[in-house]
Amino acid sequence: MAPALSAHHPDERALTMSVKQHFRRLLWPAILTLFSLGLVLFPSRLAGVLGDDETLSLAVTALAYFAAAWFASRIAAFVLDQTAARRRPYPRLLKDMVAALLFLIAFVATVSLFMGQGAFGALAGSGLVLALLGFAIRNVVADTLSGVALGVEGPFRIGDWVDIDGLARGKVIEIGWRTTRLLTIDRTYMILPNSQIARQRITNYSAPKPQYRAQVKITLDHSMPIGRASDVMLAALKAAKLIQQDPAPDVRVLSYEEGGITYALRFWISRFDRDADCRDEIFTVVDEALRRAGTVAPYRRIEVIPRAIPDDA
């Protein structure tokens, strides 16, 4: 049996920094913000140092905007990491989105300041430029916007085991602006564009809890009564070592047809990377139990009807 994948990955641990590291990252943004705000709030001292040049005064104000955005983005990263320490880690994309939004606000405010027009006009002008640029690189924009949507909605987080219908199954290692990286059960990386992921059905096996119920289907011949077959298979399930016994496994009848009786063997798995091993064990122990009980799997029955031959032939 292959060793279980680690519950944490180095990329995950790198996302969450210690409090000391965060305070070091906050030092220079805080100093720059306090310095620039001091110059803006006390214009007389600024005039004494730089003179009455209006352009330099506007430049200092713009510096205060960007310094405040830098400082606020570091505070937001600190808050998200402290929240993630008590839960699953947030994707790096969310921190990037917050920082990008704050710097965009600072940029719009700076353009408005230098152009001497309202913030709405500056935002409209920058939006037009972004629209033209987005048409030229629409595929990149589609992936990026899909990444933003995935970051906001949060259908999965770093470390979750997911099944992206028709694309891949694996553990989420990184959620970027354009792509999401998965580590498959075969220990290979799969990098998927976010726009493809956003169009698919996503099954998250790690939320709300890593434990989940799985099932396998087995079709048996009519020769064994349902009660006897259920008892035999349930006893085999209770003897399995890899699945959870609390909650207890059970057996249900799915269909009763001419080709046989189909049963669903339902059981709980502690985490997704054990899924293949658990299914292998279930089929093995159930097959042994059914063979000891003398039952057989259904098979195609062909009835040969001899053709009557006329006497005068």
C-alpha cells in the first residue's frame, strides 16, 4: 500500500507566516506612511524643506496614498494569516486581490490629484484603458477573472482534496491569478487554467470535514436471498481495517432486476487519499466472504430452444 500523502505541504506552510515575520514586514510601510502623512498634515514644514513647488507637494500627497495602500495591504495579510492559523489557510490569491484593490484605489486617487478632475472621471478613464487591454488579452483576462471569482467564492482552499469534473482529482497546492495547481494521487502536478475550473462541477472532499461517506456497487445473482447477502457483506465490511467503523458501514439494495440484485455498500473514509486503498480492501474482503457463502455473480443466460424438424424433411 502506498504511503498516505502528508496532510500539509511545504507550499501551505509558506503561506502562513509567524507574527514576528509580519511585524518585520510592517516596519518599513509604517515608517513610510507616518513620514508621508506627517509632511501632508504639516504643509508648513514641507514648504520649509521643498519650497512652494506645487508639483512636489502633489508628489508627496501621492506618496502618502501609495504608502497607506502598502501599509494596509500588509495589515490585511496579517489578519488573513492569523485567521488561517485557526482554520484552513486562505489562498494567496485573496491576499493579492486585497493588495491590488488598495493600490488601484491609490492609483485612481493619484491620477485624480494630478489631472485635477473628480475621482469618477479618473476611474472611467482608467476603466476604458483596461477594457481595451482586456480585449487584446481576453483569454488571460478570462483566467484572471475566474481566479478572482474562485478566490471570492472559495469553493476550495489550499490543502483541500477536490474532484474537478472531467479535468482532474487531487490536492490543491496553489491558487494563482491565472492557474490552479493540483497534486494528484500519483504525485504529479497538474496545472489548470482558472477559466476551465470555473465552468466545471467541483466536488470538495475536504469540506466541511475531511471525513466523508463513499460507496461501491455489487450485483449478485438471485440465488442468494437479500437478507443473507446483506448479512454476509455487512460482516465483511465490519472486518475491514482501513475504513471507519464509527459511523458504522451499511448495505442497501439499489435495484432488483432480471440481471441480478444490485447492492450499495456504504462506508466512511477518514480522508480522500485513502479512497483507492479502502475500495480495494472492500472488494477483496467482500469477494472472499461471498465465495465462502457460495454465491456467484450474475451472468448472461442464453436459452437454446431447439427448432422442430418436420417429419417429411
